[in-house]
Amino acid sequence: MREKIKKCLSAYNIEYFAILSYADLRETNARIIEREGFRPKSAIVYLLPYYGGETVNLSIYAASLDYHLAIAEINAALSQTVLAEYPSSRVKGYGDHSPIDERHAALIGGLGILGDNGL
């Protein structure tokens, strides 16, 4: 399954990801999980390379696809990848507003370090 996830993510130029047990994560917003009506068993955490491109007299972040939309597209593709292998699974993707501490998840997944400012 890891290779299928890697192939899916590589289509979006994502090379760094981790598959983690949900039990190892810090849940920060339990209400999100309660609304979904199921308890996750695992999580896929990835680093999104976000480059807005060259602009003239416009903020780089205003010129590119909003990263929330990019994350939604990637999560939809990941969901299809997982469901193709495990059709009876329940899958949900998040970015920014998620039930877990994403910084902690990235840290325990080996995707970065925690800085002095907590980021």
C-alpha cells in the first residue's frame, strides 16, 4: 500500500510523507471526529511543496491556487487510492482544520523539526 500512496503523491510532486497510527497522534479537535461518526486507525501526513510562481506587483500567494484547494484535490486522490485497495474503509482528508496537531504528526513522522517558536 505504501508504494501506491507514494505513486499517488508523486503525481503532485510530493516526495515526503508518513503513514502513522492515529493512536500516536495528538487529537486537538475531537468534535471533528465525533461529527464524522468513525474513529480513524491511521493517518497519512505529507509535506506539500507550495510555490506560487513568478508575479509582477502581486503577492506570490495571491497568484497561485489556494493551498486549501490543492490539499482538497490531493486528499481526494489519496482517498481514491486507499478505497481502491480497501473498499470498505472510511476515508477523510484534512488540511489546516483537522482533528490532530499537524505539527506533532509531521514531527513524529520524521518530516521536520520543531522550532523554538513551536512551528
